[in-house]
Amino acid sequence: MAALNKTVPRPARKKLDRIRYANLLSEALPVVIKTEGEYERMLKVIDKLLSKEERLMSREELELLNLVSTLVEQYEDEHYPIPDVPGH
């Protein structure tokens, strides 16, 4: 059991502080991205979160990063698809 705890990042073991997470959400206002402006805004949120070392991020910041990254990835998949490359 002790070995399992060493593999889980410190913030993941900590209980989510719902008030702190709600405050982060209210600052970032994440939405399903439909425009380039929303996309650019979400990229700025990611940049701000990543300006901190991951190991120093709170559980709440990691959850917000995961949410916003998922929204950005979904938008990029729809609007900037990577074309198939023919094999050699």
C-alpha cells in the first residue's frame, strides 16, 4: 500500500476544495470553445496555470488545467485536424 501512495502525485491524494475550485472556475470561465477568441482565451488560462511547476500546483489548479486542456484539445481536433501522412 505504501508503494501505491508514492506513485500518486501529492495533489491527487488531497480532497478537492470545492470553494477554491469554484473560485478558479469563476476566474477562468471555461466554456465549450466555439470561436478563435474563446480558443485564445483558454490558451492564456493554460499558460497561466503552466507558469507554475506541476508539482507545486494545487489539486484545484490541476483539475482546472485538465478541464481547459480537454476543451482546447476538442476545439483543435475539430478546427486544426492533423492530416494523415502517407507512409514511405
